[in-house]
Amino acid sequence: MKKLLYLFIICFLLIGCAKDCEYCQMSYQTINGYSSSLLNQIAQNEGYVDYTDKMKQEYPGEEYCGDVLEDIKELETYVELDGNNINDVRLYYDCN
């Protein structure tokens, strides 16, 4: 009977402690009317196919779990590219 109880406890701990994990990739969104074709031109000048290709190569996706996953999902930053003091691109992690 003790063996059955130990087995139950071990199974409970393994299942209960399993962390949710997701694959996350850095992504971007143009905002405030900024053209994605300008981003693509920047990337092509650097030798990439387009800006999406640049993001995937410079920031390869990874699997994140637990608290780190929650932190990654909340992370975002804004970038101003054309000198007009208005943000043009939002960078964030797309997780699934």
C-alpha cells in the first residue's frame, strides 16, 4: 500500500510541476503610418530578404517556460527610425 501511495505522490508531483512552455519569436509591427516597405529596404540593404527574415536570423525563436515565458510575453519596445520623434515600429515576442 505504501508503494502505491508513493507512486501516487510522484505522479502528482510530476504532473503538478509541469511547466507550460511556448515557442516565441521576436516580431514587429509598423505603427503611426510607417511603411513596412521602408523596413524591408533597410533589411535588403543589409543582405536580408526582408525585415521578417532579418528578425528571424538576428533573433532566432526559442522555447520559454514558466515565469520567463510570462516575462517574455509582456516585453515590448518601440523604435523611432525617421527622426520625427514619433515611434515607427513596435517590437514584441509572438508566442504560441
